[in-house]
Amino acid sequence: QVQFVESGGGLVQPGGSLRLSCAASRSIFKLYHMAWYRQAAGKQREYVARISSSGSTDYADSVKGRFTISRDNAKNTGYLQMNMLKPEDTAVYYCNAGPTIAALGSGAWGQGTQVTVSS
């Protein structure tokens, strides 16, 4: 089973940027779809973006045009570049990966990384 370690979160002002990283424990990661999710306090975890093993991307409407998902398979690492951040982006961000889109979210979850957008 692939395990994940998320990093890069922090406190940022509205309109600011952050880059999150997701380090996977196994090289099979390069064959997997990878996705980012987030969970705000008191809310359910929600989908943010995904990227296929070949680089095709998809985004939730709420982040489209502001966030960019990418990956470096040589480093077994995925990224989420977040620009024009809004207070409603405040959440714990998690990554996950799976051999199919349907399998995304079924793997073990990491500890996540906290993103707080506030002035």
C-alpha cells in the first residue's frame, strides 16, 4: 500500500500563494492517478484536483483557474500550486493515489497539511 506525506501548508493572507507537496512511499506511484482533497473544520472531505499518470488534469469548480496540480514521477512526488487563495480555501489538505480514478481515496490517508487563509 502506498503511503503519503503532505507538506507545505501554512498561514497566508487572502490573495496569496502556497505550494503543497505529497511524497509517496513507493515508486508504483508513477503508475497511479493522484488527487488532492481537503477537509474544512466541521465539514466532509472534498475533492480538489486530480492528475493521471500521463498528466491529464481535472479540477473542482471551486479551484479551477487558481490551483494547478502537477507531479514529478522521478521523485514520487505530487504538488498543488495554490494561487489567489481565499478564506474558504482554509482546510487540511490531503493527497491520495490509486490505480484507477474509482480507486482514488481508497488508499491510506496521511496526516495532511493545514492551510489557513486569513488576514
